[in-house]
Amino acid sequence: MKLTVLVDNNTYIDRYFIGEPAVSYFIEVDGMNILFDLGYSDAFIKNAFKMNINLRLLDYVIFSHGHSDHTWGLDPFIRLLSEASLESIPFKRPTFLSHPTAYESKLFEGNEIGSIVSASKLQKQFDLKFSKEPIQLSERFFYLGEIEKTNRFEGQTPIGETYIDDKLVEDYIIDDTALVYKGQDGLVIIAGCSHAGICNTIEYAKKVTGESRVHDVIGGFHLQNPSDTQLSGTVEYFKKLNPNFIHACHCTDLHSKIALAKVGNVKEVGVGLRLEYK
């Protein structure tokens, strides 16, 4: 599997890419081209162009959850494919995969922070698949679906409000999900923001894949000014887990990275990073 960071809060020096507080990863695995999250703007398209990555030929677009920093790139992506069609440039219409509630309106202090493109409109052009359950996309690659929460120190705080069955309720971001690659050296966990909790996510990945070894964890850990309970619980978990690498990024603050670095091999992440796994 090959993973390229198209969007992150940080960029690599002397690479001249665009960063933004968002996430987008291009993944090549088992003959599939997958875009995991689309960031906040068209930055992922501009960065992909500079990296010579063709986003017109994708098999899947998968959303980690419905927040703006992961879905608002949908509008420029639709335009990219529409313009390709008009100009007779070869393109594919990828399948969109997400939790059933990923396109629901999400409000924070009265402001929309969810997808600005509705599922009903999107499905007029693309094949939309929704699943709360895990899906094995290939022999070694998995979509986790709705993540089980098995500990009490993370994933317990709502962010704004959302609609469930047409009722406005506190948003515990149940649409939060992740991807997993079952490699030769163990699991590679690919997270968006880990609203369900990065430790919960890893434990669920182990359960779904039947593999206990963890090689790498990349993505946002949702450790932004975390409570002492959450941070200490996460650090203790990673100390016991002992993965080969930790690529914490996006919504992981410096204080949390330093704490994790005391118990694990924390690596730098930025736009332009390319990782390969056997």
C-alpha cells in the first residue's frame, strides 16, 4: 500500500504545497485508487496536480466523517470531474463510501460545519454506499464503519448538534470511521479525526481484522487540549501497544505529540509525505 498526504495542517519545507487545517490522503492499494477525505477547499486538487497524481481516475472516495475540514472539498471535486466530462478528458465516477449519517447537517453555535452537498444531490451523479458495518474492500484493506467505544477516557464529548431521524440532537459524531491495511508487519490504521477515540479505533481495527500487531497509526488523534484523563489514558495505551511508528497529525496538538513521543516513535507529517507498506 502507498499513502500520500495531500492535505494536512503542516507542509514539508521546500516542497511548496498548500496546507490547511484539514485532511486528505491518496491511497493506492490492491489495484485501487482511493481518496480518503477531501479537506476544506480545493487544496487537495492543487497539491495532487503538483505531485502528478490523477484524481480523475479514482475507484473510491471515502469520508472519515462529515465535518467541514473533511468534506468541503467535495464541491471542487465535482467541478473537476464535470469539467473533465465537458472537455472529453478520461475520468471515472468513483463510488462514495461513508457512514449513513455523514451527509447530515452539523451545527456548531448555529453555524453549519457539516457537508454542504447533500446525499440526495450527490447520488444523482455517483454511486453512494453507506454502512455502519465494516466492509472488506480487498484482501488486505478494510473500512471500519461505526466504531465501538470500549473505553471511558475518549469519545465521550459531543461537538455541536446534528440531525438523527430528523431530530436535532447533540452530535457525538457516530459517523466517525477509519481505514485499515493488514500488512506484513501488522496493521496500518488510517484515521481522519478519531472522534470515536484513537484507542477505540485501534481496538476495533484489531477486532475486525483479527490482527493484534500494529505497525503504524496515521491521522488526527483528536487530542486538542485534551483532558488529563484522556491524554494519560492515550499515552498509557500507546505505551502498551508499542507500534513501530506513530504519525499523529491534523487535530493533534504539540503537547500531545510530545507526550506520545515519550512512549513511541512519533514521526513528522506534512503535505507531500509518502509512505509505503508491505
